[in-house]
Amino acid sequence: MTLTPESATWLQNVSGASSIEDVQQVQTLWSGYGQILRVKLKQPSWPDLASNTTACQATNVIVKQISPPGLNEPSGGHPRGWNTSQSHRRKLQSYEVESAFYAQHSSRCNEFCRVAKCFAQADLPSGQIMVLEDLDDAGFPVRHHSLDATGVNQGLQWLANFHATFLHSAKQADRNWADRDQADQWSELWPVGTYWHLATRPDELDAMPSGTLKDAASALDDRLNQSEFQTLVHGDAKVANMCFADDPNRFPAMVDFQYVGRSCGMKDVAYFLSSCMSESDCERNESRYLATYFEALHDAMSTRGIDQVDFATLESSWRHLYPIAWADFVRFLEGWCPGHAKLTGYSRRMVEIAMDHLNDKHDRSASD
């Protein structure tokens, strides 16, 4: 696979390059919805979208070329066999969300929660196209499948800084959203972040075996959605989406923002730890890694001057929601892929704790 002629012409025009010298495929997109390419340009002069100048001469760029099948023609390539019209529409929306994140929100991310610069994007007749900074060239060439303690700490610090950047209380949001402009600030992102959000996964819920977790699906979802403190979550914060630097003192960069939306930050934390740690590591190091995350979150809030949110209250609230976030993800896995490797004894223990939390709330309500 390579650039379509239409995409190549657009890319050369928008970059001001004299030619396209090389195109290499990095990977195909999930379920065959397109491809990611590394493209080498000759003498480009990219417009700086923030300052309307042409100061950037990035020669190597990453092109995300999205070429989905028609709405009523699922690709047939889903690794788990979930080729439904619902999943097709969800994937189409996910690329629109990613486009909106880069256009409207990514500029708020600094070196402590690094994301790729977006040089250009467009909707072409052949599909959507995005041109992003090559993070390898920017000093983030290392990819991992699992992480040691240093890597886990770096990933948690990225998440803490990202969450601090977009942190707000639910009450604060309600007040601000009386203003129409404030109400629209997240409107092109997912109303609730993460790719496993219950409202977008009815097929997987139906496929779950009957039991207490399935019965509690809505209650778990409500607890997370009604968190007193909200932020933007990455929504797919796995180690495979992190690009690490050669310098161990630098935080990583993150890619793949298709499932960004408002929620509790514990969704990202639980999912990230599930992606890079064994069951025994989770058991041994849970308290240490949560302490790392909350220390980094406190530092990031202080650096950004966030004083409208009380940190002690936030930490207490989100620590309570950590097993709830795990149980919510386990709920998805049990419907999507029974027997998945992440359905460990540790994740089952998190579900048990989450069920206890739900029952405690019910008991308190009944006695009030």
C-alpha cells in the first residue's frame, strides 16, 4: 500500500515540497480501515498552524490515510469478528474525534505530555488524511511491549500531566457551560472517553455471560461518569501507543487519540497498567504506582496553577474509583473476548472490590 495519487498531490501541495522522495508503510489501521505511512519530502515548508507562518521544514512526516469501507459494508477484517454496522460507525466517528483533538486541543499539551504536531489534515474523496510529526525524528524512537519500573513511572507521569491539563470539577463545568462557547469546547470529542465505553458497546454487553458483573454494568458506568472530578482521558492509553525517548529523563510521547473524551482519569491509569504489567506486578506494585501517579498529578496541578480543584478530595475520589475503572474494563473484555489474557486473578479481585463499593453505596443510601 502507498499514497493514493490524490493524497500524494494534496500532500505535495499542502507541504510546499518539490517532490515526494520515499514512502514506507508503518502499519495498517485496525480492521483494515487504512494505513500509516512514513513519507520523506524534498524541501517542504509547512505552514505553522499556531502562528500562520512557514517556519517548519520537517522532511519526514507520518501520514495517517483513512480509507474505510462504506457504512453498510463492514470490512470483514476485525481480528475478533466484531464486524457490525455499530462497530463500523464507531470507528468512523473515532477518526473524526482524533481529527478534532489535534485541531482544537493538542496545542495545550506540553513537553510533559508530549503529542505529535499536526501539520495538516483534510477530507478527500478517497478518505480522511492527517499529516503528523515523525516522533522518531523528534527524539522518541523507542517502542516497548512491556515496561520496567522506570517505564511505568514515565507512562504514569505522562498520564498525570495530560489529565492535569484538562482537569475540571463537574460543578465547575456546569457553571462554565452556561456559556455556549464553553458548552461546545468538547462537543466534537466523545461525550465519554475510552473505546470500551458502555453506551458504544451494546453488542459486547449482550454477549457477556449472565452474572453480577453484567448486572452491575450500568451502575459501574454511572459511578465513573458521575465522578466529581473530570478530565479528558486518552481512551486507549496502552504501552503500544507510547513512544519513548533514548533519554530516560524525558517523558514519552503518545499517539492514537481516537477515543479521547471526558471521564475519570482512573480509566486511563487502570488500562495503562493492564497493558504493560503482569498480574504479579500489579499485585506487588499497585500502591507504589498509584502513589507515583498521584504525586505527578499533584505536581502538574501545582505547576499549572490549578487551585479550583482540591487535590486531597480529588485523590480520595479517584482512588475509590480505581477498582471501578478496572471492573468497567473487565466488563468489556468478558463480552468482547472471553478468556482474554488480561482477565487475571488481579482483575477479578478488582471486580470484587468494585462490587463491594457499589453495595456500600447502596447500603448507605438505604439507611439515609
